[in-house]
Amino acid sequence: MVRAIGLLLLLAHALVLVISIEAAAPVRRPRCDAGDRAALLAVKAAFNNASYFQSWTPDIACCHWYGVDCGGDDYDYDPTDGDRVLSLAIIRDDNVTGAIPGDAIARLTRLQGLTFFKVPGVTGPIPAALATLTALRELTISRTALSGSIPSFIGDKFTALQSLDLSFNSLIGAIPASLAKPPKLNSIDLSRNQLTGSIPRLLLSKAGQQAFLTLSHNNLSGSIPAAFGAVNFVQIDLSRNQLTGDASMLFGSGKKELGSVYLSRNALSFDMSELRLPEQLSFLDVSHNAIRGGIPAQVANLSNLQLLNVSYNRMCGEIPAGGNMARFDAYCFQHNKCLCGAPLAACH
Ligand SMILES: *[C@@H]1O[C@H](CO)[C@@H](O)[C@H](O)[C@H]1NC(C)=O
Ligand SMILES: *[C@@H]1O[C@H](CO)[C@@H](O)[C@H](O)[C@H]1NC(C)=O
Ligand SMILES: *[C@@H]1O[C@H](CO)[C@@H](O)[C@H](O)[C@H]1NC(C)=O
Ligand SMILES: *[C@@H]1O[C@H](CO)[C@@H](O)[C@H](O)[C@H]1NC(C)=O
Ligand SMILES: *[C@@H]1O[C@H](CO)[C@@H](O)[C@H](O)[C@H]1NC(C)=O
């Protein structure tokens, strides 16, 4: 009896505690906008009700469906907006197959994030219907079987876009010049496609503080835009294309945040002797090009430098010694015109 009363008191106490917590900080559980729910069910049906969408059932509010988000720290949440879907992510699933259901996704009009990642069964082009998703900030369609070209509406219509990742697909054609337009776009990854043509002249010219650009493993030609000299890159990877001409605009002591530069396997030709490499540079791979001149003495002073590869170029002169140079083996310098000194043979 005494125990029973004790238990009852404990329960009552717990109840009061729960009620007071609820009162102090009412947790708002987003439920579901009816139009968004209908649009999501159309997405599910378009993908043949694949098991990825198991939780997408009427007894669960659509904001809690797997891969669906109506709020959270990553997105601007407007409480007057109702429970609108702000992001949709379909990630790592082999059973989701078919074309991207553009009409259905376009009905999620508040969408800020759209992700297809490692869904190799997703095929076809980027649907034109997506052009109405003007609130998009992050668009990722990566490691799918996406084909066709990159539509220019991505740059023309997605004025809030910050990050674009279309890597590891089968995209063809040129990079649309419109991708230079979104004022907040600072991260672009189009690597591992079959893109051709030249790099748009003003790409990332509005990027502000930190820019990331990955265009490696494509078939891009022409020269690196001179305007890249004014872009504050943190990382740039243009390797494995057919780019020609100068790359020296990427460097300079003013490039305070530049950490990684990957330019290998292109046809770049410029004189490296006069380059001023930024202090915090960590990765520099310019192998397999037609670069001339010598290695700037200053590389020995770059304390963060973890990778230096100038092999397979037309460079000459003595490899700088001291500092951190012992980190780099002969393979980093091999196949040049007349580079000499450790770790290669001594200079005469
Ligand atoms: C998917 O599920 C809906 C609702 O249960 C059903 O009407 C539709 O026929 C299903 N489609 C496929 C391809 O299984
Ligand atoms: C894909 O489908 C197969 C066969 O229906 C199933 O065994 C497997 O668990 C599914 N994979 C995922 C990620 O749902
Ligand atoms: C890239 O260009 C080269 C030379 O122009 C060509 O031989 C090759 O087939 C192209 N590759 C792709 C994937 O388009
Ligand atoms: C390397 O650093 C030392 C010490 O700060 C400095 O005296 C020297 O001029 C630097 N060398 C180059 C090539 O920047
Ligand atoms: C430098 O590039 C050459 C040629 O591609 C390669 O053989 C070597 O392994 C590379 N070294 C490093 C450290 O990346």
C-alpha cells in the first residue's frame, strides 16, 4: 500500500514535471501541408513506391517522413508559412529507379534543398519543371545516372542558390554561362561528367569570401578565365580536362584562403618561376601539363604544404632545398625538361 502510494506520488510528480516542461517550451512538431503531402505521394508513386518511401504513409505527418524536412537549423523557417516541405533528400538507395519526377517535385514550392545522392537508378535529364523552384539554396544530384545537359535555368532562376553539386553523372554539353548569376553561389561541383566547351568567364565572380570549384574529369577546353584572379578560392580542382594557357592568375600572395589547387592532366603552359604561392597552400598538383620555368624558391617555406607535384611538365632548374622539401619524393618532380637537385640527380 505504502509502496503503491509512493509510486502514485512519483507518477504525479513526473506528470507535473512533464506539464511544466511543455508549458515552458512548447515543442512545435511540424505536421504537413496538404498540397506538399500530395506532391510527395506523387514522387513516391513515380519511383514505384520503392522501399525508401516506406515511412511515407498517411498515419505519419509528411514533415516526419524519411528524407523530408520542414524546418531545422539549415533552412529559413517561416512559422506563418504552415508546415511546408523545405528539403527533400533521396540518398544511398539502389532501388529508387526512374526519371526525376519534375512536375511532382515542382509542387513543393518552398523547397530550399533538393538532394539525390548515390541513387544510381535515377536516369534522364534534369527536368525543366524544376525551374519554378526559385527558393532552392542547395541542389545536389550526384552519383546518379543523370544525362542530358545542364539547363541554364539553374543560373537564371535559382537566385538563392548557394551550392550546386552535379558530380558523378553523365552530363554532356557546355557549362551554361548563367551559372555565374546567382549572387550567393559559392560552391560548384560538376566533376566526373562529359562536359565540353570552355569555363564560363565569370563563374563564381560573385562568390564573396570563400569559393569552391570542382570541374575535374570532364572534357573542358579553352583557357582558365582571367577573372578567376579575382575569385577568393579555397579549393579549385580543374584536373583531367583539356585546358590550355595560363594558370598563374590563381596564385599570388593575396590569395589568403587558397588551400588546394589541382590542375593535373591538362595542357596548361605558363612560366612557374615568378609565381608567388600563398602562405597556407596545402595541396598543389600541376602534374601532366606543359608548364615551364623553375620551382619558386619560396615553396620550401610553405609550412602547410602536404602535396607538391610538378611531374610531367617542361620545367628546369634547381629544386629548392631545405624547409619542408624533404617531404616530396622524386616522383613529384620526374619527367621534366631539366629539373635537378635532390631528390633528383645533382645539378651540373
Ligand atoms: C503505389 O502505391 C499507391 C497507393 O498505395 C498505389 O495506388 C499505386 O498503384 C502503387 N504504385 C505502384 C507502381 O506500385
Ligand atoms: C532493395 O530491394 C531489395 C529486393 O527487394 C531488398 O532486398 C533491399 O533491402 C532493398 N534495398 C534498400 C536499400 O531498400
Ligand atoms: C574528350 O575529348 C577527346 C579529344 O577531343 C576525345 O577523344 C574524347 O573522346 C572526349 N571524351 C569524352 C568523354 O567526351
Ligand atoms: C623563407 O623564409 C625565411 C624566414 O622567414 C626568409 O628569410 C626567406 O626570405 C624566405 N624565402 C623565400 C624564398 O620566401
Ligand atoms: C605525382 O604525379 C605522378 C604522375 O602522375 C605520379 O606518378 C606520382 O605518384 C605523383 N606523386 C604524388 C605524391 O602525388
